[in-house]
Amino acid sequence: MRTRRSFSNEFKRRVVEEIFSESATIGAQSRKYNIAYQLIVRWKKDYLDGKLDNEPVTDAGYKGKIEQLERMVGQLTMDKELLKKALKSANNHQKSSGKCSEIISPLTKTPRGGAR
């Protein structure tokens, strides 16, 4: 049975960029690297969508990038809210117990100097 080859994003990007620079055709690249024609066509689509660690070129690629960034913003917002609640809870616990807490946060320090 034949073993499955895997290619790095850098290699895929290089193959596709040679096609876009018109120094080679898909068929020529297929023969040169012994890679199926349809696989290079798929890499070309992935390149246009920005899936090969490159900036997207098509509207669909930009939409995918925007969706990824929106998910990241949502996750960071949830993390921020969780940390705020934890800090508030720690501060409330410190006030109610009258003991000094070990929690040190830039949010609880008073700023020194600078514009106000």
C-alpha cells in the first residue's frame, strides 16, 4: 500500500505562487513535483481563501478571516469578563475577611503620574 505524503503550507504556497507568477502552469507543476493536478487546483483555491498562512485574496477568504477574528474577539471578551468576576470576588473576600490578599493586579493599583 502506498504511504500518504504530506506537504507543508510553505511548499503549497510556493507551488501556487509559481502558477500565479505565470512561470509555470498547473500541469507543469503537477509533472515537476509528481502531484495530482486536482490537488494543485485545491491548493490554489486554499491560497485564494488565505488558508495557506497567507493573506486572503478573494471575498470568501476575507469573510473567513473576519469570522475567525470575530470568534477570537468573542473568546477574549468572555475571558476578560471571567477575570473581572474573579478579581471582584477576590476583592470582596478580602474586604469581608479583613485579611490582606496575595492577589496583585494592575487594575487594583493606583496610577502614579501621567495624564489624568
